[in-house]
Amino acid sequence: MVQSKTAKVEEAAALLKALSHPVRLLILKTLMKEKCNVTNLEKISGLSQSGVSQHLRILRLSGIIEAQRDGKEICYKIINPMAVKIVEVLCAGSN
């Protein structure tokens, strides 16, 4: 029982750690509206392709987003509903 609670707390901490960067929050806010490719996320964030890709990698490895191939393009979408709830609370009132 204690180990189960510890695992839940560690899982929550890992999620919060993955969310703990302004660019990743911006990426997630964007993906909450629509799935996006790296080029669109570059324009929105102002980062280079490699910078955006590094943030996407962290979000993907944390189980927050997934990549989907759409023809020649790879688009990203959110797959973790808890991350959506957290971002909604953290970014409430911001555009």
C-alpha cells in the first residue's frame, strides 16, 4: 500500500517536472487546440527546430504527447489527460 502511494507520488512529480518549462507549457497549450508539426511549433515558440525537438522529446518520453505520421509530416498530439488538466489550471486566463 505504501509503495503504491509512493509510486503515484513519483509519477505525479515526474509529470510536473516535464511540465516545468515555459516552452513546454506553450507547446501543450498549442496542442490542446490542435495537433501540430515541428514547423508550426517553431513559429509559435520562436525556437529553432532543434530546440523545439528537444522539448518534444521530453514531453514524448514523459508520456504526455505522441507523434503521428500524416503523409510526409509528423504531427504531435496530447495523450495524457492529466497534463491537459494541469495546463488548464496553470494557464487559466492566459491566451
